[in-house]
Amino acid sequence: MKKVAGLGLILVVLTVVSSWAQSTSPALYQLRTKESSVTEKRFRKILGDNYDGQDQNRRNYDDDRKRRRRQQRNQDNDTNENNGYGSGPDYAWPTHLIEMSIRFAPSLNMNTAEGTGNYTGFRSNGIGARMSVGPTLDYFFFKNRYAFSTGLWYTVKRSGFQMPGTFGQAVWNPGAPEKESVYNLQYLQLPVTVKLFANNIAPNMRLYIQTGGLLSLKLAEHALDQSRNGLYQAESGGDRRQYGFGDVEMLLGTGVQYKINQNNAFNIGMSYQRGLINVARGSQLVSKSRIVALDLGFKF
């Protein structure tokens, strides 16, 4: 103990001398500083690195800071794993580069109608509800923010017209009651779109926007209420096709994706399809489709 006290007294004296040397002579101060460094090394060799308690405090502080950082990283990882986005924030690389889902889309259908010549006086015939169903594939090409979205959808569209009572008759009768026509058009649709996902708007929920186009191949056309369907009865008792082989539509949609676990999610949204080409086969009749759909999907 006496040896330790003596060394402590020597250290105090050296500190006082060092302060005096610094104020009186810079050269002398540098010499004393060098001697002080040598003396400190000797103290550490005799008494250990923590002879003054400062090193241990410094190590405790560094260890505590590292521990807090590890805890924060673990909390962030646990939060993101619970949200179903893996480690890192929700704009990190997706756990699955390709995601599949099934889409169910009840929709409201209408169509335009512009007729000339024999089709003068044609108008659209209201709105009808139809259905679309099929698989959807999302391929993420930039982290989990941007995805190329395609699929194969079986879609039934409604197309209807109101027409003058004399349409399809050889004799013009101004008093003939007006006729109407409704068809179900069955299509196989191939979406070519891009989905843009935003940050989480709520726990496990994020917003998406979808834009692009649809290529539609007509599978069949079916006239409803054939006995009173003016367009069906107009030429050869309905033997002639009244609609073309396909359509091209613009697609715009938005919705939310709700994660239920790491692999599965529900999609709920709205979409609008706008036909770009004339689907009517008659050269004097122009008709284009308009669809508003409620998009319901389950990702797996």
C-alpha cells in the first residue's frame, strides 16, 4: 500500500511540473510530456492497465453502447419479420422474387355505341354485372417496390345495344317498338402491367398502384334472350358473328396488400379497364368496352 501511495504522489508531482513546464517553456513541456508517457507505461506495467479506473469505465461505456446497438438491430429485425418483409425495411429485397396469387373480380360492364348507315340510332343498353377469375404472377425486378405483373384471366363481358324497331327489317315501319340486344362475350385476358408498391400505411399493410394494358382473345359470344334479341335476329337468325376476335384494353388499378404471414397476403383493390379498339364486327357500328372491377386476391 505504501508503494502504491508513493507512486500516486509521484504522479501528482509530475502533473504539477508538467503544467508549470507548459506555461514556461514549450521545449521543456515536450520533454516532460515524453517523461510522463514513459512513467505512465511503467505504472501500467506495475499496477495494471486500470490503475486509475479510467480504462474500465471506457470499456464499460463501449460495451454498453454496443449492447444497445445490438438490441436495436434485433428489435428492427423482429418487427420486419412479423410484418412479413424479412430482415430490413419494407423496401429490402423480397423473400420471394416471384409471387403467385388468385384473382376474383366481380365487375360492372358497359359499352359505347356509335352507329351510322344501317346502324343509325344505336345506343348503349345500360350496365350489367359480370365476373373475371384467374391466376396472377408478380415478378419483382427492383427490391420489393416494383414488379412486372401478368397472369391469365377468364373474363366475361357484357355488351348491349338499344336500336330502332325497323333494324333488320326489309320494310320500314316508323311505329315499330324499339329493340334491344345483350351479349355475353367470353375472353381470355393476358395482363401486361407494372405494380408499384408504397411504404407501409399500417402494420402489415401497404398500398400499390397498377398500370399497363390487357390483351384479350375472344373465346365465344352468346346472345341472351335470343327470341327478342334484335342484333341476333337481324341477319340469318343469328348465324353471323356480331363481334370481333379480340380486344386491347388499358388497365389502371389501385389497392392494398395485407400480409397475414411470411408467405401469404390478401389483395383488395379497384381497377378500371378501358377498351381501345372497336369490338363490333359491323363496319358501321363502333363499340368499345368499359369495366370497373373490385379486385379480390389471395397471394401464396
